[in-house]
Amino acid sequence: MVWPCHKGNRTPRLRHSAALGSRAARGDDKCVRIRVPGNSSISVVTPLKKMDVDQLDLNPRIIAAVKKVKLRSVKEVLHLSGPDLQRLTRLSGPDVQRLLKAASSHLQGSSVCTALHLLQQEEQFPEQHERLSLGCPVLDGLLRGGLPLDGITELAGRSSAGKTQLALQLCLAVQLPRRHGGLEAGAIYVCTEDAFPSRRLQQLIAQQQRLRTDVPGDVLRKIKFGHQIFIEHAADVDTLLECVHKKVPVLLSRGMARLVVIDSVAAPFRCEFDQAASALRARRLQALGAELRRLSCTFRSPVLCINQVTESTEERGVAAGPPGVGGERASPALGITWSNQLLVRLTADRLRPEEATSAPPRRTLRVVSAPHLPPSSCSYTVTAEGVRGTPGTESC
């Protein structure tokens, strides 16, 4: 964050150093006020990264003079005032001004970012805007390409809505080449309540050629789908946290996996903590969410957390979630503490037998919240081949 501020009444020798916050003066690098020649001073609230002075676009003579007095980083340069730099380096006044301007510009970067700049960045660096395909063009269209790689995506819904089916399909899709929407790596599947559905996985593997007609058969045959899914069982919160902190990072760092699935995140927390332990539960949830976000951003790997729902009778006109029978509304479990950890929230809903008028039962995938998506939905079916979106059912 950068904002203009007026000149103070400090002496030239102390103007720059006094502008440093007490935390920055101790090396925490939280706030630096930089004197920019020709402008008023600016305050930059940002961590000062370890940037070498060799990266500055300056005359080699100036850089050599700076390095001669043991100033090797931008941070060290900006911690000194202009007169101090001139006395230490024996540079002229204009040279010192050029040095400070180059250092401050290098730290500040671009002060204005327009929508055009964002679009150009997306075109120049497409790998930074990758998505993990869900294996269906209709579902990918709903999510504008698939799951984002840098955050937690939650999939909440009632039992038998097809949540695990979609998670298994993603475990296969992530192994495909990038040109077909995959990430060319395996998946980590953490089970917290039921045994891993290995029989269903084998059925999906056998049906890949029928589901993924967009992928050549020889490409599918070369992939050993069953060998790249790493399964872990965590029946309690401590085991789940240990898995996320110790086992998952090893597989991600080695490039063996690029997808993390937790099925489900609510099961251990709802079993172990009662109402009296809500504060402790909130702290453990925050620890889990923070570590999952860190892993996702560090290794650019999507995290899918399957969640349960809680049902309550709502007053007419109050929309807490997908409507059920008799005015019941379903809301994702774990409350606002967990909601604050999410990047994308999806819900899967299935009509109950008494509501269904046709076979197979209709299912709906909804986008509840996402920074890059509007609230929208589409219908889908679960077949032997996998999860398929129904064309023409998309709605906003």
C-alpha cells in the first residue's frame, strides 16, 4: 500500500531513519518512508525483500561505490538518509538521488494496475492462470476452467450427492497432460470417516476412455492411474494435522502429487469437540486451514475439502442453502471459522426420493462464493463413467 504524505520537520540527517517504524528499525521491515527526488515522500507498507543492489538499473560506478562500503541490498540502502549515503560512499548529490530513486522504484514497483495490465499478464503468463479440469466441459464451463491452483475449494452437500465421485474423478484428471487440463502429477487422498472407495476408483479408471473422449486413447493407456493416488486415513484431528504438516508436504515437494483431497474435513472435528470446546476447535480449524493454504500457494496445487452439511428449518424467504423438504435448509458445517479459510465454496445437492419425479435423480452443483465466479449452478449426473454435467442447465 502506497500513499503520499507531507514533509515533516525532521533534520536532513534524521529524516529517513526517523520515518522508519520501530518494527522496521529492528529489522521487521513493516514500514518504510522513502524520500523520492522530485516528489513528496511516500510510505511503503510491505516486507522488504532481500534484493541485491546489482539488480538496480544504475551506472556501474555508483553500484561499485555502494558495494565498497558494504551496502549490498536495497534494504540497507533505504535505511540510510541521502546525506548519510553521500558521506559514506563519497558520491555526488545527484548520484545519491539517482541511487535512492532507483532503490525506491525497485521496491515500490508499479503504483497503478489496470484491468488491461491484468489481462496482459494473463496472456503473457498463462501458467499463472492454470486450472485443474474436472473432466467435463459443462462443469469446467461452470468454474471457468476448473479448480484454481492457489487456494482451498470446498465441496459441501448431503449424503449421496456425488461429492466423493467428483473427488475421485479429479484424482484421475490431475494425472493427465497439461494440454488436456491435468497437471501431470498424482493426488493425495485423505480419508477421515469411510474407507477409501477403491472398487469405484478401479471402475472409473476402466471407463476413462468413454468419459474423456477428448484425450487420445494412447495417452490414457500410458498413464498408470492407480499408481499415483496416495491414500492416507486420519480418524482424528491430531492425525489429520500430522498428515497435513508432515506427509503431504513431502509428496508435494517431490512433484509426486499436485492435488490434495480431504474427505471429509468435518468428520473428525464434529466427533471430537462439543459446544464447550468451540474455542479449541476454532484454533485447530484455523491451523488446518492455514497449513492447507500455505501448501496450495507454495506448490501451486489445488486443495479440495469435502464437507458435510447441517440442516435446520428456516423461515420462509431466508436462503441459507439449497432448499430441502418442509422448509429445511442445508448449510455447510464448521461455521464461519472454516468459511474464512476458503477460496471457493461449492455445494452439491441431490433431490430426495420423495422429491424426485424421474430417474436418475437430478443433482445440482452450485457456486456459492468465489472471487472470480458469479453465483451459478448446473445439473449433473453420476454414471458408471463418472460425473457429467448436463448441457443447457447452466444458470446464474
